[in-house]
Amino acid sequence: MKQAILKGQQLCKTFPDGNEILQSVDVEIYNRDFTIIMGASGAGKSTLLYALSGMDKVTGGKVFYREKEITCLSENQMASLRAKEFGFVFQQTHLVSNLTLFENVAVAGYIGKTGTPKEIQEKARQLLRQMKVENAKDRLPANVSGGEAQRAAIARAMIGSPGLLFADEPTGALNRSNTEEVLDLLTALNRNGQSILMVTHDMRAAVRGNRLLYLEDGKLLDQLSLPPYEEAEIKQREAMVSQWLSNLQW
Amino acid sequence: MEFITLLKANLKRHKGGLAGIFILLFLVSLSLVTVLTIWENSNSYIPAEMRRAGFGDLTVWVSGIPNPDLLSNEISALDTVERTESQKIIYSNYVLREQESDSEGQLILYNPKENRYRFFTDSLSGYQPQPEKIQPGEVYVSPSMISIFGAEIGDEITFPIARAGKNLILKIAGWYEDPFMGSSMIGMKGFLIDGSSYDAALAILQNAGIDALARNGAMIHIFAADPEENRSLFSAEINEKTSLSSYAEFVHSKTAISGFMLVLQNAFSGFLFAFAAVLLLAAMAMLGYQIQSAIQQDFVNMGILKTVGFTSKRLCMIQLLQYLIAIICGMLLGLAAAVPMSQNVRFATLTTTGILIPAKLPFSLCLLSFGSILSVLIGFILWKLRNVRHVTPMGAIRGETEKQLFSVKRLPAIRAKGLYASLALRQLFTSKRRYIGACLVAILLVFFASLAGRMDAWLGTDGKGMMDAFNPADHDLGIQSFGELTQETFEKTIRSYSEIIDVYVLAMPNVTVNGVDFTANVIDQPERFHLIEGLPAMADNEIVITEFVAADFGVGIGDSLTIGADLGNHAYRISGIYSCANDMGQNIGISREGYLKIGSDFPNLWCWHYFLADPSQKAAITAELENAYGGDIHIHENTWPGLYGIISAMQALILVLYSMSVLFILIVTIMTGGRILTAEQKDFGIYKAIGFSSASLRMTFAFRFGIMAVTGSVLGTVLAAVFTDPLVSFFMKLAGISNFASAPDLGTVLFPGAIITLLFLCFGWLAARKIEKIDLTILVAE
């Protein structure tokens, strides 16, 4: 029996112009899963991700993280939750421009207070090594490639050993080789037990997940469960996902 | 047409920054025009009113004269004299609201036909026609009596004309304007009375004999045949050829009086001019920052406009015009607001200056100032806009404006301990150009506030600095006996309150120096004089002089001057230069033995000056002595009436300075902060996403301004420490004060920097309120 780490109940999001992006979405994200949210442009994928992570306010419904409602948390409580329990990777690299890659990672650790400063610095070095950007750690984001920056962003997201890693189209702005590298890293993290919730419309990224959710017009339409990712089965997985998506008329 | 369209679009796009420029220039214009109005009007009004009041090229106050008209005729007979006018007066001390006067007042016989004076309405809201006559038992006084004594209409003033309670008691009927004796800067006050009151006082005086406390006299206004003639030579000639010196109490030239009356107003005006200049420089610093930020913000747009045929010159003209609109509107509004502001100032200063300075806008001066400021600003804007030349379509596409031009190696590291401060430092160092404007503003404001603080520290809460500058020697209490009262008697009273640490005697008789009237400070312990240079006048053939006397006569230490008094003349060697700002520095210091070679000695000449073990008992001793001996004794502390006016003006000045600084810092912080917040919106989103709370981000934001303000404050404080004394000394010399040296305590030195830093921190925190509104969805890819 899988344990739900994050739950969304009756989630609604309506913009001031009346546009309903999410319509009573009920969703559960399970511990140690690599969950993928898919859907056409404008389906509400990113909106659902941000609603579930508490980065955006919902206009209706509730979100529970480890059985605790987070939609009612104050701004400070939410900041603390983000620092200690959540990690974020965005489509654009979104690193602080005047901090080096190492500092970008370490600062996230300092604010989360997940260890002593020395422990955090050691962990930051280790993560950057793991993400294969150790050599660029003292450079500013403007002076590294998009792939390096995105890998540093993943290291930053992982510094606090988050309960859940949110990724919003993390390969959307990368070239093919960088995309593969980033996906491999995320897959490796998941294999080590990291729960991941990722939004993508890229087939290559989607097949990395073991559970795929399909969103259309703000409603959760269907889901697909896959076995854990194995590189050897990639073609088979792509076929399964393609079939599933074509059934959904994507 | 496209020019107008783009201009409108720019005005809309940069409305925040332009509004800031508008407000800054409004403040500059408001302060400048107000100061110009007060300065110009007081400089023209005081001499004009002195002419109306009938002051001659020289005005002599005489006493003990049997018939002033005879002396007037004697003086008028001189070829160098065009005519004389005389006003009958009675010198008398007075008591108002249980406070004894510090100096003698002058009961002036009012003659409405002379039309010398202007009369205020009871509420001091303006003028009223002069009364046809003053009622018996009534008196008109200067409004400065309000600030000195808290006087009100209906109050009684007691003039002790003779001993045994032979007083003249008059009721205040209203206020009149006296451009000289009306000011709280001047100790002697004029009292306009009618003929019957004058006759009553005269009758008491004539029957009092040796019991007389008041003195009969006159003010003789002497008009020179040649108005250009040197006043010193003119005075020397009259003294030589007439009997004037036998009766003269003191002599002042019209130039000296108006100079003295204007000197502090000019000094304060000069100070405010300098402050307006500082505000202008600060506004220019912010304007420069605004131009630079706007170019960065409009970089792409300008690149695109160049692709469709706009030249750099045309783009510059649009930019220039948008700033000029904000600047001119701000300046014009400042000009309009200066009218009510000047009105407020003229009424606020009425009870100190005794005159209602007109608030007529000096249009030509304003036009000249505005023209000069606009020329400077146009030049500055065009210089700052030179970078528009470098905008190219390709540069805009490549985003050249976003180049990172820093190296992290030289920057302080980010530390877990003090994380917010180290982040603030990093943000500050990596975008320091954004903060240069605010830092300059901090330097300028701290420098000016420090300068004012140092002046205030020199002045002291009780005006000791000023008193030391005016008094030839220090003391706690001065007592002069007018009757039989002996030194032993009043010393007994003093000792019942406090031990006497030290005592010396001082007299201030009139003497002539090379034939020109001067006041002499005669002392039995010449080493007590505030000596600046040389040696004290210990020998009976030595004198000390002020820097101003030295300059007037072109003499120095070792030279000789001829000093004369009622017993004759004698040459005295100048042994040193001392500091005493009395009579605008027109005085000399001499030993008792030295003076007695040329002047008569009589007991009431001398004033005993005491140093007390417990100076806090001064008020109690004064009260007891006055109760016991009334008019037989005159007691003065180390103070004078004008001092409170100066202290109040200084405090008002500092209040204005800090109020303007608060406004300026608020605008500067909001302008700079607004730009930075816009530029760093994404970074704030990232920080929030990794767990920073809005409060902590606001803190780092405020820290940046705090760090920048500390830097500016340190520089401003150092600049003030280096430049205050020479700068203020220059202005003080205009008032006859030659020994200005500020020795502020640590608190005074640190206060301006601390307050400016605190203001930047607070306003930085306030400006960062927008951080709370930054939504994390800003990080969502479009």
C-alpha cells in the first residue's frame, strides 16, 4: 500500500478574469514515486504543480502534506515548509544571478538550517559533484551553460533533503544532451528514494516517471502507472505512454 | 506627432521615477525660494525701516546732558554734517512679569508727526495706522518682548526711576516695529510713551538727586554732508570738534546697525542657501540614477526605435523633455508653495526680530536662480544621456545592458552566520551603481546635519559658546551696585547659597581709539581675557584688541594705538589679539591700571564677576538679591536676551534640516528601492521559493540601504570634521565671532550619521513592502 505524501482535495483555481484553470481536482502524490503531470498547453499543469506546492494560492480546495493542511499556513510557516520539505526546479534555471553555483546551493541549505554550516557546505560540494558541476561551482550563473545551471538548480533543490521535489518542465529550456543529463539525474535521485512531482509535455521526460497524470481543461482526466524506469525498456515505455496519450486524444 | 506619442508613453512608463524627481525639485525650489524671499526682503526692509525711523549716518546715545539741542546745534554747525535730529529718551531698567531687564530700556517720547514707527495690530497679524497719541500710563513695545518676557497686551511694566519706590508703571497698549532696538538680538529696548508719562518720569528724576536710578538723555541722529565719507573719520572729527564725547554713551553708524541686524539673518540665510545647494546636489545624484536606470529599462525600446529611423539626438530630446517636465513642474510648485511658507516664516520670526519682514517674492532673483539651476540640470541630463549614443539595435537584441561586470573573487563571502547581512553586502557590491546616488545623498545630508550639530554643540543648550564669544571673560554671575551697597554685603548673600571660587572686576566704559568711539573692557585680571594670540595686557601701557579692530586700523601686536577717555589720551602698545564679539568686535581690552591713567574711577563703574562652586544656585541668588536691593543692584548671568533668539533659531534650523532630510531620504529610498525591486523581482521569487520569508527578504533589502547609509555617514562625518570649523568660522566672523572651534562630544559627532542610517534602514524596510506581494508564479515559464 503506497503512502500519499501530498494530497489535493477539490482544488480550484479561477483567475480574476473568470478563467477557470483548475476545476475541483482531487489528486494524491505518493512517497518515493516519480509522478508526471502531462497535458496540452493551457491544461493547467503548472498551475496544479504550484497549487500543490503552496507557491500559488488556490481559490478553492485544500492541500495536505503528510496529512497536514498547508493551504491554511501563514506566509512564514509556508516559507519554512519550502525550506525544509520542498525542493523546486524550474524550466528557466532561476539561480540568483550574483551568487556562485556553490553559494546558490549553500544559501538554500543555510535558510533551511538542515545542518551546521560546515555540514551544509560539505553537502553542497557533494551534490554539485553528484550533479557533475563541481568544476563550475565558483562561477556565476551567467558564466555557465544552461545544462550546468539546471544541474546546479537540482543540487540546490536537494540540499535540504526534501520530502518532495517539484519540477516544472525542468528540461524545457535545454538542448538534447543537457536534457538527457538532467533526466538521468532526476531518475537517479528517484531511485534513491526521492519523491518527485514533475510537469512536462516532453515524451522523453514523461517516460522517466512511474505514475503519469493527465490533465485537460483543469480536470484530472486519467492516470497511467508504469514500472520503475529502466533504460533498456525505454522504447517499450514510450510506446505505452504514446498509446495512453493517443487514447486521450492528445 | 510620434514625438508627442513617445513622450506621453515615456511619462507613463517612468511616472514613479519622474514623480520622485518632481518632489525632490519641489523641495529644492521651496527651500531656495523661501530663503531668497526672506534674505532679499530683510536686506532691503531693515535699511528702509532704519531710514523711516530716522537713524542718521551716525546715531549717538547721550546722557547727563543739560540741553541736547545745544549739542545738536554744535554738531550741525560742522561742515561735514548735513543736519541732526534728536529724540528725547530716558534710560531706565525695567521689570516685566517679575523679570528684571538685562539691559537698560529707553523710554522714547512718541511724536506722531515724525512718522518714525509702524504699529502692529494687537494679534500681530499685520499693521494698523499709527495712533494719533499714546494714552497717559500706556506704552508701546516691540513684539520681541513676547519671546523675551512672555509679554501680553495689558501687562504692566515697572520702570524704577528713583530709589524708595519711585517707579513709573506703564501698561502695554500695543506693539510697534523698531528695526534696531526691537530685535531680541539687542539688549536695550525702546518703549514708546506719551508726553505726560515722559514728564512724570522726568519730574521724578529731577527731584531724586543722588537717588536717581534712571538717566535723562537723547538719541542724536547725525546725517553726514557726504554720505560716502568714512564713518570712523567722521566720528573722530565730531569727537574732536564738539563736546559730544563728554556725553556719549555709545555711538553706532547706520551701516554698523543694519550690518549687525542682518548679520545673523544673513548667516542663517547663508546656511539655508547651502542646505538648498546640498538638496540640489542630492537631487542631481538621484536624477543621474534615474536617467541611468531609465536607459537600461528602455534599452530594447530605444534599439527598436533606432531601427525605425530615430536618431540618438531625437531619443535624447524625448528623454530630456520628460525630465524637464518633472523638474519645471516641481520648481514651479515649489515657487508657489514658497509664498505661504515665507508668510509663515515672517510671522514666526516676528517675536524674535521685532520686524515683519515682507514676503514679496523676489521674481528677478528667483528667475536668475531658476535659470541657473535649469542650465546646470540640462547640461547634467545631456551628459548623463550620452550613453543613448551607444544603444544599437543589435546591442538591444543581445541584451548588452544586462552584462554582469563583477568578479565574485573580490566580494565578501556568503556566510551562514549573519546570512542576511552577507547577502545584503553581496547585493550591494554587485549592483553598487544603483546605490551610488543614495550613498551620495547620505554623505551630503550627514555632512550638513553634522555641521549643524557641531554649531549647535558649540552654542550649547544654554548658549555658553555664544556667550564666551561675546563676553571678554568667563563668569557665572555679574553684580553691579548703583548705590551704597558694598561688595561685602552682596557677597554675604552669595555665600549663603554657594562658595565663591573666584572673583574679578570688569567695567565697560566708552573710550576713543585714535579718536573713534569704542567700548573698552577694563579688567583687574587681564589674563582672564579670551586671548587668541600674543600676551595679555598686564602692563599699564598695554592693550589687547580684537581681530576686527586690528583689521580696521591696520595694526598688529607690537603696534600702538591712542586710547582716550575723560582724563585724557595715552598711547598703548598692543600686546595681544583677543576674542570678544560685543559691538560686532569693535572693542578693546585693557587693565584696570591702564584705564585709570586716562579715565576716572568711581565705585559704580565696576561690576563684580563671580565664579560659584555651585552655579545651579545662580537663579536663587539673583532672586534674593533683587528682592533685597531692588534697583540698587544690577545682576546678570552669563547670558543675554538675544541669545535665546539665536538658540531658538538654531533649533528651528536643525528641525527644518532634519524634516527636509526625512522627506528626502524617503523619496530617495522609494525611488532607488522601487527600481531595484523591479530589477530583482525574479531573484526575490527565487529566494522565496527556496524558503526565505518576505520578512527576511525585506530585512536584507533594508540592510543594503543601511550599509550604504553607514558608508555615506562615515564619509559625511569625516568631511564635517575636516571642513566644519573653517567653513563656520568664515560665517561667524561676519558676526564678529573669531574664535569658533567646535569640540563636540562623541554623541554629537555620531548622531547625524546614526539618524540618517536609521532613516535609510526604516525607509528601506518600508520600500521593500512590495516584496510581500511578489508572487512565486513569477518563476513560471511563459
